[in-house]
Amino acid sequence: MISAILTVCRKEILDNSRDRRTVLTAILLGPLLGPIILVMVINLTVSQARSSAERAIHVPIVGADHADNLVAFLASRGIRASQRHGLTSIDEAMNAVRNGDREAVVFIDASFGDELASGTRAHVGLVYDVSDSASSRRAGRIRGAVNAYSQQIGALRLLARGLDPSVVRPLVIDNFDVSTADERSSLLLGMLTYFLLFATLMGGIYLATDTTAGERERKSLEPLLATPVPRSSLLLGKMAATVVFMLLSLALTLACFMVALRFMPFEQLGMSTSFGPGTALFAFLVLTPFAPLGAALLTAVASFTKSYKEAQSYLGFVILVPTLPLIVASIMNVRPSLALMAVPSLSQHLLITNLIRGEPIEPLMLALSVASTLLLGALLAYAAIRLYERERILG
Amino acid sequence: MIEIDALSKRFGKISALSEVSFRARDGRITGLLGPNGAGKSTCLRVLSTVLRPSKGTARLGGIDVVAEPLAVRGIIGTLPHGAGLYPHLTAVQNIRYFGQLCGVDRPTLSGRIDRLVQQLDLGDIANRKAKGFSQGERTKVALARALVHEPPHLLLDEPTSGLDVMAVRQLRRRLRELAGEGRCILISSHVMQEISALADDLVIIAQGRIAARGTPSELAARYGNRDLEEIFVSAVGGES
């Protein structure tokens, strides 16, 4: 019986490894899709963070001649006065921002120097559009810089009168951000398990279809069923081959992530990633019990359907099912608990997220995750065998 | 020896076989003849244990298909309609897979495959993928696949459909040889000429029931006709 299972498994692996479509989805598409999307999202995040923090911006300053020192101070904060902006009045500036030609414009009145010198309040105009996030972000940066300049002058004036500048600033906020670099990265890498589960299922989707509905459509099912091998052994062999492809897809996806994440500028986001070979191996082991579960699920559905096309359209939906607990979990922001370890796919997600956060994994949780996943997998495999043993399987 | 007694098979409300009884003896070719939809394939599928009978019994080599389906599958070779092969596997790989599933050990298996390749003239296509095979090539490979464990019973469903004249002649010769080796061969067809050239015994089936059975000459005597085709038409009650 074991030898028959192995014979079927070997044949399905050989057969499907010669099928370009199977290889394309299992070995190429699944493993590359996740890392590429994640790299794109991370790059976008990094470039946005940069634009709001470090990068020098050019801002039209109308009347820059009236406030040399202020302009120099802003330049030291990375806010440069753009040359030849062609704006002369506050109305022109407002029109330019409203039309979207400029994100923000600083307007300095001719009386600015005199007001500052006489000790009365000097005015700086800031034109921006709060409904436009880029404009709003830029205005915030300018406002912060102008406020800093204002405080600096105020402090100097107080000192000149022999007063401590802290007199006018009785309260100070001290910021304590308790998130560690590992935790910040786990927010972004929460997507990782989603992609890993997805790639694992993608690795099996063609095999599950091909070995059941596909075999029937090619008319090789009837002679196969007439061989002296129990149908349960035939189907177990087919599911074993599906598991092999799923694990191969998972391993390749993890390898792709390892390479991709190495080149990501996580430090610039204040994140650290510890996604080395050790983490990848642990993630592989945690997700391994998920492969038989997925294979049994896909095979059961494919055995139930009447044709290859029907199987494919059902499986397109079915591969979303294991990702549902993840979506609920990320909305509810759940933390790992023993009860949640009984939910396959969610338990793997929580364990891997924990690992990336750099928190310890409880052996009991791990054991429960493995046990519950394998149990559900066994139940689904039983269901698949029962469906395969129906007479109607011949169509 | 295939023994079928009062065999019935229903699919829901549809009765595909009702009270069918006949024998197919060893060393002879028995032709199961009938129009499309008469129940020929259903009968062969019950014998290959892929379908369960609703009523009645069927035994191959004395083994009951319901009581011991696995044992029955060990002593039959089947060539179902369509002769589906695995397109990504070569002819030899297709044959070897079934040999392994039938539990033929490795050294015996390679010897048998070599012999089958020679006997069925498969040399040119032995190591080509089945994807581009002609219908004749597919049938030959499927026949080799059915023979790889040297079964005493052969169940062939419309083996000659889609074959050219030369291929049909070659197949007939081969089936004669196999019967000469003492095998019990049951072959279904809806083509009268096909069977008349090949079968020792005939079972004519129509609408799930036996319409007539006997040797070709017995049938000719009973129906007072010489031509088997006439017998077929009058037995199935067609052409009114």
C-alpha cells in the first residue's frame, strides 16, 4: 500500500514537472509574486518617509529679499527658496497652489524687516491646500521650521533682557516611543505570512486539479481505477505529490523573501529585520503542517467538481478561505493565545509574526498549532477520499 | 472465465443493464455487440469493479466483483473507451506506471515492457511523449498497459474505433494470439463486421438486455440468415 502511494506520488511529480503551466504557477509565479509586491510596498513607504523628513525641498518664497536670515534658516532645514518662481503677490500664490502648480508658497511682506526690528509681530504668509496631502505635509514642514526660527529669536530677545527663555515655555513634552525596531517591521511584514500561505496554496492548485478533474477529462481515470490499488491509496499518492509541490513553492518563496528583504532599506524606516536563514527555516517548519491541509482542501474540492474548468473556478475562491482568518486578525489586532492556535493559518500567521518581532515562541502554542492543522488536514483528506470513492467520479 | 448472472445496474431512474446473464470462456474471444447506449460500457465497467452492480452477480476467475474488487482488479487488463494516456509521459513510462501499480517487480517489469514494445511494434514511439500520438499509437500503448501484468482476463471497450485498416488487422492478429495463450477476452463493439471477423462467441445487447447470444454460426442458424449484420438488426429490433 505504501509502495503504491509512492508510485502514484512519483508519477504525479514527474508528470506535472513536465507541465509548463504547473511549473509556471508553482515554481515561478507563486514564489515571485509575494516578494515583488512586498518590495514595491516597502519602497513606496520608504520614499514617502524620505520626502517628508530628509529630502531638501524647493519652495517659492515671495519677497525672499525682505528676510535674508529667515531664508537662510529655512535653507539650513532643507527648505530652499526656489529661483524664478514668477510669483509676485499673495493672490498669484494662492492661485498657483489652488491650480496645483505649486504645493506650498511662503509669502513675506515688505514690512517684515521693519516689524522684526521694531519688536512687533512680523508676519509670514503660508499658502497651502489642506485637502492635498502632499501640500499639507509640505506646509507642516515649513510651519515647523518657521516656528523654530521664531522661538530662536524670541529666546535671544529674552536673553538680551536678562530673562531665562524657559519662562515663556513652562511645559515641555518628552516623547518616549516604546516600539522597538523589530515591532515596527512586523507591521509591514505582517503581510509576509499572507504571501507565504498564498504561495503554498498556489503551488498545489494545478496538481490538485490535474490529478483529479484533469485525469478524468483525459480519460486515464478509468484504467487507473481498474488497477489493483485501493482508491484511498491512489488519492493519498496524489495528495502527497501536491504537498511536495506546495512545499517546494513555499521554500522558493522564503528564499525569494530572504534575498529581497536583504536589499530593503529597513534602517531608514527605523526598522530592523532579522529575516535570515534561521528565521526562514523556522517559518518553513511552522508552515509545513499547513501544506497537507491545503492539499486535502484543494483535492476535496477538485474531486467534488465535474470538470477541469469547474474545479479551477472553485479553487480560485477556495484559496482565499485560509486567508480570511488573517484578515480578521489584522483588523482586530489580535495577540497570540492558546485558543487561537486551534485555528489553522491564523496560528501560523501569529507564530511567524511573533518570530519576526523577536519574541519567544511558546512550545505549547507551537505544538497546538501543528496538531490542530494536521487534524483538520486529516479530516479534509478523509472527505476527499470519500468523494473520490463515489461512482460519479467517472463523470 | 467471466460469469455474469442476472446483472442489473441503475443510475437513478435510468436502467442501464437489466437481468443480463452470459459467460465468457477462457481461450476465446467473446464479442459484446450492441448499438450506442445499449449498456456495453456499463457492463465492462461493472466487470472492472469501477461501478457496483445494483443487482445480480459477476465473477471473474471465480472471484466476485462486489466481495473482492481488489482481487478482481489484479486479474484483469482493461482498455476503456478513449484509451487515455498521460500526455507528458513517454509510452514506456505510461506502461511502467501501470505495471508498478499492479505490483509487478522491477526486473520482471522491464523484461515485459521490452517484450510488449516488440510484440506491439512500439519501437519508434517507446520513448516519445504520448502527447502527439495518433489514435492507433494510443490504442497500442493502452493495450500494452493492459497486458503488462499478464492478466488472464482482458476487457476491451471499442478497441478498434478510430483505427485505420492496417492497425485493425494488426490488433486482431494480436488478440487472436492472446486468446490462443488461454486468456478470456471480452470485447465490446457496435460495428458488426469488426466482431464477426474476431469473436468466437457473440452476445448481442440492446437497451440493457440480452437480445441474443451464441456462436456466429448458431446465431445464423437461429435467425435463418447468413449475414451477421442482418441478425444484429433483427435481434436489436431496429430498422422497422
